[in-house]
Amino acid sequence: MGERASRLRTAAALVYLRALHKAVASPIWVSFAGKRVVVYPRVFMPAGTASSALMAGCIRLEGWEEVLEIGCGSGALTVLLAERARRVVAVDVSRRALACTLANLASFGLLEKAEVRLGSLYSPLKPGEVFDVIVSNPPYLPTPRGEHMWGAGLGLELLRELVLGASKRLKPGGRLYTSASTLTPATLLAKVMGRAGFDVRVAGAKRTPLDTIVVLEGRLRAHT
Ligand SMILES: C[S@@+](CC[C@H](N)C(=O)[O-])C[C@H]1O[C@@H](n2cnc3c(N)ncnc32)[C@H](O)[C@@H]1O
């Protein structure tokens, strides 16, 4: 895709995302991966967008694994992770998102398997705390980070920090699942992951009218 086409499609994606989220003025219940979950206003909508559901279908977990989710939003994905893994730590910069995540965990009886923490990326973690799997459906559009639900920064700074941090917060052989799009572009993210010590594969992809969304699975080769 040419640079101009990519810029136009990114602008169209922003118009759609802003309108979708503006329409939610009070908590609403939506269907996500066969479950009814609540989504609060100004929290990322996991229905009507493609990335959350794609991630839900791509992540493979063992029952003994400990998972870190960066950017839990409504907690729609967190609920699935908590069902499939031993324990989940869910992080977000938004208090509202964490409240929504707690409401959804509570409605599925999963509060004991999950913990929510407020802060950016890995900052709420304890020294030396490491995980078997890190999951993030991050803000991945190449737009300013001020729009924290979808803007990764013009140079995709947030994605670079996410990947670099993951290489330090995963156990050897651990996995990072993250999403990107042809607008990101996903090929650049895959290169960033490769340089950070991950063997990368495409775990899933879905075409939308504006882009193709991909889920990348990175397996950490060794700590550097
Ligand atoms: C695209 S939404 C994904 C939400 C949810 N995981 C899902 O799949 O539906 C991205 C989330 O990342 C959060 N976020 C943005 N910047 C962050 C950061 N620096 N650290 C942690 N979370 C962040 C946003 O508040 C938002 O909830």
C-alpha cells in the first residue's frame, strides 16, 4: 500500500473509531467470543472492531501459564485469558478500563484468578516479576499517543516499548501475542520483534474494509 493510501485509510479508521466510541454514552452489554460483556463509555469497544476477537481466536494457552495483559480495556479478552490460564495480571493506563475489567471478571466469577494494575506498560510490575505469556492488543495506529485507545505514536514508540519490555518480562521461551495492521505496518512490528530476540509467526489475520489486521506470535529465543 502506498504512503498516501495508507494515510487516507488511517484517517478513515480514526473517523470510524471516534464515532463508534462517541456513540457509547452509558455502559452497554455486547457479545464477545460467545460471552456477554459490559463496556463502559470511553473504554475500547471489543465489538464492532476486529482486533480483539481476532486475538481471542489466536491465543493458545496452557492451564499452568501465568499471563500479563497490557492494555486490558473492557476486560473482554482478560476474561478469556483468566479462564484459560492459571493467573492473569491486567494493566491499563485508564482507571475506567480497569473498573470495567473488574466488572467483567466478577460477572464470570474470575476475580480470584486475575489482578488489575494501573499504569503504563510494565511500570506497575514488581522488580523481577516475569510471565510465561504476554498478551497485548495495543493501540497500534501510527497516530499521536494522546488518543490512548488506538494511537501508538507517529513513530510507533508504544509498540517498540511494548516489544522491548516483553523481552525482559518473559521467561525464556515465553510468548508475546500482539496485534498490528497493514496500517501499522505489521511487517515493521515483526522486524522490531525479531531484533528484540523473538522468533515471529503470523498467528492469524483478518481483512477489514480499511486494512488487514494480524496477530503476531513471538517466541523469545533467549534473554539478551
Ligand atoms: C485497542 S485497546 C484494547 C483493549 C482490549 N485489550 C481489547 O482487546 O478489547 C488498547 C488499550 O490499551 C490501553 N493503553 C494505551 N496505552 C497504554 C499504556 N501505555 N500502558 C497500558 N495500557 C495502555 C488503552 O487504554 C486501551 O484500553
